[in-house]
Amino acid sequence: MMIDNKNLKDKTLGDALRSQGISRRSFLKFCAATASMMALPPSMIPAIAEALEKAKKPSVIWLSFQECTGCTESLTRAHTATIENLIFDSISLDYHHTLQAASGEAAEEARTEAMKENWGEYLLVVDGSIPTKDMGYSTIAGMSNLDMFLETAAGAAAIISVGTCAAFGGIPHANPNPTGAYSVHDIIKQYGDREVEGISPELVSNGRLADKPVITVPGCPPIPVVITGVLTHYLTFGAIPELDHLGRPKAFYGSSIHDRCYRRPFYDKGLFAETFDDEGAKKGWCLYKLGCKGPTTYNACATTKWNNGTSFPIESGHPCLGCSEPDFWDGGGFYKALSIPTVDIAGAAIYAAAGAAAAGVALGALNKNKKQKTISEHSKTTIDDLEK
Amino acid sequence: MSGSSLEQFNIQGSNELTWNVMPLLHQIKHAMKNLLENDTNEIIDLRSIPLAPGEEDRLLEILGEGEVNAQLNALGLSDVIETQYTGVWMITHHNDENEIISRHIEITRMPDILLSQEEDISLAYDRLAESLDEE
């Protein structure tokens, strides 16, 4: 039997769910889990139910460039299986190298067809950085990553940079950046107003690249429910969520790992693990001196957690690497402390809460300088750091 | 239910109510007062709170179980349990693979998810009417 794709796409999510025999009660459960996933307050559940009922199935094109497939692995292991299935049933994933069955010309046709049919309305998801030094470093069907990105981005309603490589350049962008890798933001900055050779003129003329909204969802990889949370937010409200100065959704990247860390009280009391096997480590004290980048890293790991909500790196006794921040790979050794506290944090916390806050600000400034210095000197992790 | 993770991580070896458990219990107490005096409901999403290992278990243990223990079978199982504190409900949604997908504390007379929904009643009515017509 032929399936009428046009009619399917015109259906609302409410229609789609009803046609699958999903009860209203199940739908309310779906909305409660969705609110939790999008980090929205539970009071928003009725509004989410109303919006999702009317939501239309958006077309999604997913492009993978210089990446390790870790982001797709993360997404496909999102633990809320039933809910994710419903969401993926309610988006039209028209192109994804790794997940699609088609190959070769048929695969590329799927992309151009989806672009033509949904011009100006589809979501473009990108994982991986884009090489610019030699186009031969990474091509798909003979097309350079840069050309494919510029062509596909031209007709997108919004672009979602998934993973630190797409968001900030990631590991390919790390010194000495042999492929001239850049993030989606950097490419848009560079090519926003320019017509690029090889791109069909009718595709570029309709949209100025620089005006496209870009949502960055960094992490190496990003937390699965954060990826689906951002997609669901767009599906639900037809708009992009509130973003911070780096284009990250504030709902997930609004607080630092440090501020939401359950070990924070140890930091405030000045109780630190000095090595990975000392008494402090065994007692679960703060990992700041072992190089934890929690104070300068913004992500949802401390609350959303990983592996079915089991734990996150700090809970497993390892410092945060800061993988959702720009240039985290070049920010000095993973096991080097951001800076050695220069004030008596324990004393400050006891005598005045404001003292601890001021210490935090001072340390933050010191850390920023140190990060810049290590980036410029291209400091490497040595065996001594690991044995510290 | 609570011991293993506490001992494993040795974060919270004592029985004192510390960290997030105490503030959460106070929040629940205030919400109960609001329900009594102003008839307002409150929902707390436990996923939005940075709980230390063992804290969620500790909270569940303190709230305990009361008179109502309902189970839904809607896109996977859901447990809707009235705690020993009447009006305080623990709602845990599972997916098809029985993994927890969300856990809320609701301070209300009756969680909405338990009520029969208008659309479902209407569809059920049609179904019953149709089967009676066939006979």
C-alpha cells in the first residue's frame, strides 16, 4: 500500500497519537515526562499538552561531518525509549548518514527532496566540525562538508549544532587543528553573506545564512535527553528555547556543574580529595584539586545524569573534564586544578556566605587567565599529571 | 532499599537529614499547608534537583506508603502512591522497558493522571455502543 507522505506530514501529533490508539491518559503521562525532559516546571504540563496536541511533524535533516558518531550513539541510547519513539514518530528524519537505510545517490536524493519539499521549514541538525583547509579531508558523495552545510543550511528554519565539535570545533579544532576545522557558528560568521561556488543559486538566494537561528547543544557527547529535549522544545512550541551567550539552551546549560554538584558542600567546607586513592577520595570529597572543571562548565550532568539517570562523572569519582565548554581539549591538563585556592575557603564559608561567593568570583577570574595562558602555550598533559 | 548506595559512596553515613532531603521535606510541608488553606496543588520534579547518592531512597523511605497504591498501564507502567502523609503522592512513570522516565511528588487531593479523561470516556462509550449494536 502506498503511504501518502503529504497527508502524514499534515497530521498533528495529537492525530498521530490517536491513530496509534494512544489514550488521553497516556498522552498526559507523555507530557509529564516531556516537561521533565525539557527541564520545564511541572506547572507547564497543561500548556505542553495543548501545544503538542496541535504540533505538526517537522522535517529533520541530520548532517554528520568531522565526528566520531558518539553524538548519534548518545541519542540512540536515550533511555526514555517509549517517549523518544513517540517523538521520533512525530518528526520526519529525512536524512541521517548513519541511521538511514538508503546509500549513494538515493541517500543524497532524499536530502535534496526533503529540502525542496520543506524549504524554509526543516530543522538542520549538524554533528561534527567542518574542515576548511583542504576540502578533500572530508567529503560525502563527492561534496565537501562545507558545500553540503552551506547548501542545506540555506533553507533551514533553524540549525542545531549537536556535540562540542559542531558547537565549538571540538577535538578536530584542537591545536594544531590540521584540517582547519571550524564550528557551525564560525562558518556562519565567515560565510553568512557570501555566495559560494558550486551551490545552486536558487538555494542560496532565499535565505541569508547569517540570519538563521543556531542552537548549540555541546557535550562530548551531549546528554541524550538534552538533545531530544531541544528537538521536543521546537516540536512543542515551534520556537527555539531561551539561549545563553554561546547559543546554549538555558534550561540545560543555565547552571555550572559546580553549583549543582552534590559534592559542593565539601568545597564550601574546604574538604578536597588530594589524590584518587586518599581518604578524601574515599569519602567522596570535592575533586577540585584533582582538576575538576565543574566551576567553569555549564551543563545538566549533575541533575539529569547519565545511563538511565544512574550517575555522572563526579559521582563516579572522576573530575569533570569540561566537555561542553569551548576549547576544552586545549584548556590545560585534565588533571590540573583550575587554580589552587588562594583564600581560606573553609574560613570564608564559616564566617560569611558572601566570602565564599567572592572567593568563587576571584577563582573564576584566575582560572580564565590560566586557561588563556595554557591555550596559548599549548600545554600538554604529562604522565606526571596522571600520576599526581 | 536505601543502604547500598549510601554505604558504597560513604557520602551520608549518618541518619541526620541533610543536603536536599530536609529542604524538600519543608517544601512539601508548605505545599500541604497551601493545599489545606488555599486548595492549591504543587508538583515537584525530582529530576530537577541535584540529589546525592542515596538521597532519593532516603526521601522515599521517609515519605513511606499510605492507603492508596495504584498502578497505571499506559505507555509502560506508572506507580501512583499516596505516601503516609495524606495528600502527598509519589508518581513514578516507567517506559516499556520498566526504566524510570520521570518521578514527581504531587501535593494534591487526587493526581490528574488517575482521573478518567473526557476523550477516553467518549471513545469507550462509542466502542461499547458499537458492540451492543452488533449483537
